[in-house]
Amino acid sequence: MALPPAFWYLLRTRDTAGSRALRTVTRPTADALLTAALDGTRELRAAVARELPDVTDPVLVAAVVAVARRAAGVESAAAPCTGASPSSPRHRRCRRAGPRPTPSSSPPSSVSSRTGPATGGGAPRTPPCRRR
């Protein structure tokens, strides 16, 4: 499906230098933006101006701020699960509880009461992350 010609003007590059800068963002820059997003909107806008000086178009700046705020929200939500401080700039994944199950050559003879019918009894349930 193609975008109708009436909307093609939306596909133009708003800020060529800013787009180039966003394609080459490094981990330290992303960490600085995430840390600033956890501190607040004013600090985040200052960090975007400091870390990405080539991003000058207001719409592009607003988009960077929105993405950084969303990432900060995900990081804060994951903090209780991972045990990491929400101000930590590194994203950590939730770890599975216990060892991974080994594949079975034959189907289980009955559905385990521990895992339920959705997994066919073959894999232990991983407890959900709990928010504090």
C-alpha cells in the first residue's frame, strides 16, 4: 500500500543535519538523554540541545523528547523487575526465574497443574515482574 500523492510532502526531510545526527547517536548520548528524561522535561530539552546540537527543527526536537520520555517511562517501569535504580541509564532485561527447560522428545503425558494447558505442561511458568 502506498501513501497517496496528496501526502507526499510529509515525506520530505525536515532537518537534514538533524536527521544525520540522529542516525549516528552513540550509547553515551542515548544514556545522557535517558538520564535527563528521568530528571524532567526542562532538563531533557537542555540535554537534546547540548547532546544533539544539529537537531534544530522544533518538530524533530519534540519527537526526540517524546521518544526519550517514553524510554524513561519504560526504564522506570522495569526498575522493580530488574532491581535496578530507575535513574540508571542502562536498560536491563528481566531474567528468567530458574534454569531454562530442556526440550522433551515426547509430549507430556498429562498437562502439569503447575504450568497449565497453555504451555502443554512443557515449560515452567516464569513469575511476572512485580511492581513495588
